[in-house]
Amino acid sequence: MRVTNRTERYISYRLNILGIRVWEDRCHLVARDRTGHWQPLGSAKRLPIALPHSPEDIGGDTLLLTAYQYDLEQPGSDLRAVLSKKKDFQQALLDDSRGRPRDGTATPVV
């Protein structure tokens, strides 16, 4: 699931219990706690980050593993482009829940 928070200017890419929160210049691994809130894990990483193309490229990095898994489960998402900074972050904030330009229809955002 892709969740945009325009007030705090980040995009969350969420799997079941792990996810990645991305700001314009950094990203952070996040985990859902028992109350359903998403909490940061470890330290933030500066962008750009190259998303791995195979499991062999992950090297034990949990953030890269989560990004790799998200990319597999959500084909066509803009996670790869946002992490690598190939997509303008302001445009990504404005795009719909799949990371595509809005066509005028309403999409829930925070």
C-alpha cells in the first residue's frame, strides 16, 4: 500500500508489518507496532538509493530487502523511481495511490 502524507511531506510504502517511509532527501525503514502505528527502525538513509534487482544484491540490508519485496508485490509502483530520485519527489507527492499522475479522480491521502 502506498500512503501519501502531504502535510509531513512523505510517502509510505507499506507491506504487512514492514515498510519504507520516503522524504525528498532520505528514507527510513518502518514497522507497524501492536497498536497499528508505524514506527521507524534504525537510522535513515540518504537518497538516492539503487533498488536491488535480485536477492543476491541485498547483502543483509533490511531496508533494501523491504524495498525489493515491495517492488515484487506491487509491480508498477513508483518506489524504485522515488528511491533513485529519477522521479521528482513533488510529483510523487501529488500522484495517486499507485504512484501514477492523477486523472482528476479523488484518492484518499493523509
